[in-house]
Amino acid sequence: MHPLRWVAAAVAGLAAGAASAGEVTGAVTILGRRPAELRAGYVGVTNAGENRSCFAGATLSSTRGSVVCTTYKPRISVMEFDPAGIRFRHERVDPGTYFVYVRAGDTATFGRRVTVAAGQAKVSVPIQVDLRRLGALNVAVARTGKPTNVMVCPAQARGAPHSPDPWTTLGQDKDVGKGPVLFSGLAPGWYAVSLRTVHRETSQGGSWAAFEDMGAWSVEIKPGRLQTIPLP
């Protein structure tokens, strides 16, 4: 193919991709105290089977502010806030199915699953954050004889994941000590629970923690209640 024709085809392909991508926007309604920190993002899978995620987060001040994530440019995430409200915008989201969420602090994740159709210009996803109706999870782990870690992650019904790898963005973990592991301040809904052994990997660049999955479970968190799940 002639170089100019190749360039023209590439530009046409990029234009087609941009035309099929959509914009996901929403207003955040806070019920109860306003959290000190908030982030708005999404995780999911495109119709082509590609894993996608992005988020923008900030410490909320009493004045006007905004934050933009350009890590995955041309896909960007924007969160804007002022005393009157909080809004988010995710641009260039490819057609697919996503969990669009808002996380208050480090634990309370509220969101909805949405589908972005090819050629759909905008998708509105209002999200309500009710910090008066949180729950908690107590994970009782039997003695394993090895350093062990528990991770929990918001999920679909019965623990089905929102994407092939939601743990990196949505998960929170704690090391297992002598007693049960408590995760408090969780939004109501289903969660996946992963039990992992921990060992250290080393190289010339340093050392880091590596994990090996021992199993996965699911639990439904309900507002105002402490759920207990025993793990072997």
C-alpha cells in the first residue's frame, strides 16, 4: 500500500474508533456527611474483550475544584466539585459493559453496571452515596501456617467480577493476624473475597510481596449489619 494511503487508512480507523466511543457522565448525591476524599471511575470490558479502567480522585475542599486523569489518554476521567455538588465525566469510553462507581474514602464503593452501545454519544449514570447505610465484614481465617492475606472487592451477584481484573482498582486487602479480619465501612451489595498466601520475591531491583490464591468466596453486605464469613 502506498504510504499516503496507509496514513489515510490509519486516520480513518482512528476517526471510526472515536465516533464509536461514548461519554459517561453523572452527578453524585451525598447522603449523610460529606466524605473527605472521593474518586469516580469505571472498570469493565469492551465489546472486543479488552479490559478497561480509569478513575479521577481528590480530597474534597470547601471550594470549587477539579481533577483529571490522563493516564490512559485519549481516554480521560474528570471529577469536578463545589459546595453545590459533585460531577464526573469519563470520555472516549469504548462500547462495552462497565461498573461505573464512586468510592468515598478507602472503603465505601457505590456504583451501577451500564452498557455503552456503539455510536452512543452519552450515557448518564447518577450515583447516590449513602454513608448512613454502611455494613461490615468479618473474615475468620483458619490457621494456615503461612503468612496470609485477605482481599475483598465489589462484585456482581454471587461474586461474579465486574471485569477480568477488578482487584487492582476496586480491591482492598489486609494481612491475617491472630484474630478475624474486619472490613468496615462497606457499601451494601455483593463482594468477592479472596484468600491468598504471601511470600517475598527478590531481584536486583529489590523485593516485593507476591500472592498465591488459595480460593475465592462471595458475600452480600447489608446496611447496618456485620456479616461473618469463615474461611478454611
